[in-house]
Amino acid sequence: MKTKKLPVRFKLSKYQVAEAMELLDQGVVFETVANEFDVHRSTLAKYIRCAEMYGYSFWSRNPRQD
């Protein structure tokens, strides 16, 4: 029996993560940025860490390190 792959849902888009990283570079407090995007601070930290590690491929089915 073949199982159907469900679509991957992300809480933040790559554009939101890029904007969040810019805000953090400008000195905005981490929790303020997380509140602005309506996510928990650990979720934002995970997305930023993965974006730095995998780049844009993080939002694909098979992320790969560059």
C-alpha cells in the first residue's frame, strides 16, 4: 500500500525569515521579532538556524547543505 505524501507546511516563508534576520541585524530584540511574526522564539530560532545551514533549499522537500 502506497502512502500519500502530505504537503509540507511551514510557519514562516523564506521571505519572512529573511526579514526577521534583517531586523535582528538592525538590533531589534529577538522576542519582539518572534512576536511580530506570531511564532514562538524557539520556532524563529529553528528557522533562522536552518536557513543559515541549508539556505533556500530548506523550503524544498529535500534540503541539502551547501
